[in-house]
Amino acid sequence: MLIDDILQAVNLRSQVNLILLTSQRRSISTLLEDRQTDRQTDRQTDRQTDRQTDRQTDRQTERQTDRQTDRQTDRQTDRQTDRQTDRQTDKRTDGRTHGQTDGRTDGQTD
């Protein structure tokens, strides 16, 4: 009987150990799955954040470039218009200075 009791105790202890090991395996497996899920989520979040940041940076750069281009174009157009106006004004002034008239009778002024 004593041997049977010892064998039964050893058998129960083995079953308890087996249950504990199985539980630990499940816990370890769950931890590994959780870590993998966390890593995947982190990578997805990082990629999404990178794409959003890239899009925002691209939009901002396009707007800045557009504004700079517009300003530069406006300045160039203004300078060209000013030069053309100056040349036309100079031609009219030069013509009157050298005795040429614009069809007015003597005595009329601008």
C-alpha cells in the first residue's frame, strides 16, 4: 500500500507538472503572438505616419514653390512692363524734344 500511495502521489505530481508545463507553453505562445502583433502594429503605424508626413511635406513644398514661382513671375512681368512703358514714354518725350509733333497745333500742351 505504501508503494501504491507513493506511485499515486508521483503520478499526481507528474500530472500537475504536465498541466503546469502546458499552461506555461500557452503563456509563452501567447506572449510571442502578442509581441509579433505589437511589432506588426508598430510597423503599420510607422508606415502610415511616414506616408502622411511625406504627403504633408510634399504639399507644403508644392505650395511654397508655387508661391515663389508666382512672386518671381510677377516681378519679372512687372519689370518687363515697366521697361516697356519707360521705352514708350522715352520715345514720345524724345520725339517732342526734337521738334516732332503729335498732330497738335502750336500752343497746345500735354
